[in-house]
Amino acid sequence: MKAFWLMFGLLPAWAGAATMTEIVYQDNDPGEAPYLSRILAYGDLLRLDYGVDAEDFTLFDRRAGKVYIVAHDNERITEITAPKKPVALPKGWRLNVADTAPQTRQLSVNGQFCLEVRSAPLLPDAARLLADLRRALAASQAKAWQSTPADLRDPCALAVDGVRAGFEYEGGLPLAIRYADGRSRSYRSHTAREARPELFVLPASYQHFNLK
């Protein structure tokens, strides 16, 4: 379910770092071929894509508290504003976090396994930025969960994407993540590269759509 991505516009004056960090993961979705995901961290900006500069991407601007999903085919930018309050735990729910191995933690809800993550104390700034991105999406994810028919709601979806959004990055950079729905993510590499500010600029001419 690939959905993330470039062009021209004004670069924020504060984004002046000489280097950016590139992180590559291999993602596995049930029934699909494995694929590589690229993460680029540049100051307070984060770009998610699949390694091709000119394709669609997701951009997170932590200072602005906004996430932008850029789609080139229809020249559209979907804008999501970070919530002012965290998503609340539903009444009667029980969240549990357990250490299952060195640098490995599990999250469960109401006794149901949701995810396991093995982390390393690498790239703490990038890990915090990734956690902040997950939290910025928490309210919209929770709203989508609430709009799902009750008999199709997965408690783990609300726990992982809403209530404890960012859990995967609380222990540092994830080396391996395993989700209850069969998805998994494996660390491949990280590299410091010469900054390319143009990769973090929104297309100036695209139509904006605000996701409430």
C-alpha cells in the first residue's frame, strides 16, 4: 500500500543543515513482494518515499506541525495538521508494554499482541522525528478507526496508530518491527548524505486539500 512524495517552491530559511540522513528499510506486506522504503531526515523535515526522487512522497514539517502527502498524477497535496491532544485510551481498555528480549519490546492491548520492535540507540534525532510524524497522524488515524464498522475494528489499529502512536521509535532506531496483521519492517542501512533541500520542497502550483 504505497502512498507517499517533489518539485519547486520556497525552501524554509531554517532548513540549512549541510547534510541529511538517509535510512532504508525493507518492508513486507502480506501477499505482496518485499519493497524498500527510504526515509530522509533534514533538520525538522522528514521525507518518506520509495527511493525515486520524482515520485510521490510524504513530507513532515515538525515546526509547522503538518504532514503533506504529495501526489504528482493529480497535482494534489493532502495536508494533515498534528493534533493538539493525544488520542485517549477508550474506557476499559488495557495497554501493556513488555520487554521480551534485549532492546526488544512488545505492545499489546486487552491481552492481544499488536507489535514487537527491536531497536538500537542509533540516530536519536531521526528516531524522535519519526515518532513525532506518527503522533502527527494519530488523530486522523483514530478518526478513520471510528468510522470503520464496529465489527471490523481492530483494537491494535487504534492502539498502534492512535493511542500509542510512535511506540516503534521510543527505544531508538528500529532494527526490526513485527505487526500482528503480518506486516514487518527490517533495517537495511543509514547514511549521512550531502543535503538536497529541493527534495523537501512542496510543489508550489499543486492544489491543497486539508484533511480534517
